[in-house]
Amino acid sequence: AVDKIRAAGLLRTRGLIGGQWVDAYDGKTTEVQNPATGEVLANVACMGNRETADAITSANTTFYTWSKLTASERSKALRKWHDLLMSHKEELALLMTLEQGKPMKEALGEVNYGASFIEFFAEEAKRVYGDIIPPTLADRRLLVLKQPIGVVGAITPWNFPLAMITRKVGPALACGCTVVVKPSEFTPLTALAAADLALQAGIPAGALNVVMGNAPEIGGELMQSTQVRKITFTGSTAVGKKLMAGSANTVKKVSLELGGNAPCIVFDDADIDVAVKGSLAAKFRNSGQTCVCANRILVQEGIYEKFASAFVKAVQSLQVGNGLEESTSQGPLINEAAVEKGANIMLGGKRHSLGMSFYEPTVVGNVSNDMLLFREEVFGPVAPLIPFKTEEEAIHLANDTNAGLAAYMFTKSIARSWRVSEALEYGLVGVNEGLISTEVAPFGGVKQSGLGREGSKYGMDDYLEIKYVCMGNL
Ligand code: ADP
């Protein structure tokens, strides 16, 4: 399968600095493995401080030309990149399944989703409007300009190898910023293939750079640089906090998409089929490895038994296997370290007979808020069911966490959906729907789930500075 990617010219193993594909300066490489088989897919450059410094310099130089283009010129290049991503959909999806493990169907979905950010922000590029403010003195005119912030450092995770990059790089380039991307060490190949297509699309050398390897070194270099004006990160809360602290010294703008602990509340008045289907999708997408995955399924007592048995039945129908096989709905976890222990098991609860990092889709009943399973983000195919009595109790349990990214609820009552949506301390809420992410809506968390929003018209703000110009003595 790797040969298919190679034949398409998309198997890139070196970093991208100033439009050149470069090896690590000391020649070091690291292996990229297929989590379903353990096969080594490629050896990629393992970079550090020095390569990152050069990538920053190149991004900084290019900023002065890229940001001076018209919005329409930047838009055209982005549009072309989108078209190339879409015309290489099969190869990109295959590459993603090989290095990340997700089923081909989900991988194809991610290429569409990832490319949609480039298309959307190609359009938004043309809509960076300023303001004219009525003055307080007759001989003055007050203007507001929006300008690109400068060089952006983007650090991304492995669970969405393409989309987490495009939803940062799309708005950044659209605004006129230039970028140094550091993809996850587990999934650099998709990132490099996408960058190759960006070059082919006419995104200029130096506008998009990719370095990978030693994460603390690369992150450290990005943080200490005065040329890097913004850090945007998706990943664990622990690393996000480090990056925020590390950005303090140079007072960078910071956007963070961190861990969630999503509640999925099933009320007595829910449509049971919709609730089972929606919570299944919210929980088991990408084998539970997304930050918006339902982490705690709260079920009202009147519907608990009925929901639990229908849910267990639905989970039993999930097919675990290599993502390349048509029948697979659950791929492996990203690596063996991700395989967790469970308790009070209704279904599953152990490694799958396929071995490697395959884990059985698991349902755990009667979980309560003093258990670790309630407190921590599982990031795997384990669904805890938590019984509750009243709406107030459900809201209290749902908000009883430091995280605040996605929340879901199932109810037929319009009044309740308003009440509960407003009471939930979360950045996104799905009502009777388990899959809600789209490029046209804002994505981001409150509390310790993060800062800033990605996607939608709001996604541009994170890459823009506001400048006030006062023209006096007119
Ligand atoms: P996940 O659990 O999703 O892998 P991580 O936060 O560990 O989350 O990883 C997300 C990204 O952050 C990856 O690209 C990883 O290499 C990077 N990363 C990890 N540690 C650091 C660090 N100290 N500085 C900068 N980036 C880091």
C-alpha cells in the first residue's frame, strides 16, 4: 500500500524549510509505524532546534511578501490547494489509515473535512473587514485595520493528521501569516503529503514549513523566538499548559485546543434510537480518540435499563480490525501505551484478540463521579454509563470537571434543550446529534479545554491583530 503513495509522489520523509525538502542536519531519522500491523512505513527526518530556527527565519522572510499580496491572490492559491487535496483524496486517506489506523471510511471523511477548512478560509480571506468609528472630535477620523499577526507556530496531534493542520494553516495563510508546523511524531506522513500539495498549489516557499522530531526542542525554539508571534496547539492539556507558560516570556498570542471530558446526557424523554445512534457516534468515532468524544454517558433513571441494553447491543455490532478492511468500524489505538484497564464491565474491557493496540469496544455500567473513569479523558473505546435522577443533577455532573469542550444531550423537549444548552459550561453543544464539527461553525473549549476558536468566521480572529488609526487635524 505504501508503494501507491510513493507512486503518487506523496511519500515525503524530509522536513520542508523554505520550500526545500531537507534532512535533519545531523542525519537522524525516526520510524513511522502502522499501528495495525507494526510495519515500519518510513523513516522520517528527526529534527530539533537548528532546523526549527531556520524554518522560523524562512517563515519570517516570506511573511513580508505573502502578507503584501492581495486577499484575492492568497485566496486563489488556497483554493488550488483545496482542489489538489480533493483530487488526491484516495492517496491521502490511505496514508492516514496506514499511519494512524482509522478506518478508510473515516479517513476519507477526514480528507473532506480537512480540505473544507482550506476552501472555507480561501473564501474568508476576502472578508477581513475593518471599521470606521464615528469620531468624538469633528476634525478626526478613526479607523480600525485588521492585520496578520506574523509568523505562527502550529503544533498538532495524531488523531486527525490532516484536519488539525488545515484548520490552523488555512486561516493563518488566508490572513497573510506564514507558518511553521510541527506534526505529531506518530503521523508526519500525512502532514508532509499535504505540504507537498500546498507547494504544488503555488503556496510560496517559506509560507508553510514543516519540521518534526524532538518535540520539546522544536516547541522550545518556537516559544523562545521573538519572530514567532503566535502559538496554536491541539493536544493534551499538560503540553498545552507548558506551551502557554513558555509563551509568556515573549508574550505570544496563544490558541489552545486541549482535552475534553464530554458529557452525553440522555434524558427520559429522549428518542431512544436517536440517543443510541448519536451517543454511539459521539463515543466511538476514531475508536474514541477525539477530544470531543463522549467520555461520560449520563442516563436518566427512567430510561437507564432500556438505553443500556440497546447501547450495549449497538456496541456489539462494531467491527474491530485493520482500517484497510471494508468491514472495519474500529481501528487500533494509536499505540500500545494507549491501551487502558477498565472495571465494572458490561461489555469488552480487554485487549482485542487481534493483539497489537486493538482494544475491545467497552461499556462500563453504574459509574459515579468519584471514579477515575468519570474524572479523566479516556481517549479510547470505553463508554461509562452514569445514572442520574433529575435535570439539575445531570447539569451538576456534566459541569463537574475542569474540561469544557463538547457536550451532548438527547431530549425531545425544546424547553429543556434551551435550558440545558445554556447551563452547560462547554464550548460546543450537540442536541440530539453526536457529530457536530464543521468548518462553518466555531470549535473550541472553555475552562481548561482551551483558548480561541477554530473554523468559521471567528477562526480568522486568532490570526489577526487590530490596529487603531487616528487621523487628526483634518
Ligand atoms: P496527544 O496525547 O494528543 O498525543 P500531546 O500533547 O502529547 O497529545 O501531543 C500533541 C503534540 O504536541 C504532538 O505534536 C507532540 O509531539 C507535541 N508535544 C509534546 N510535547 C511537547 C513539548 N514539550 N513541546 C512542544 N510540543 C510537544
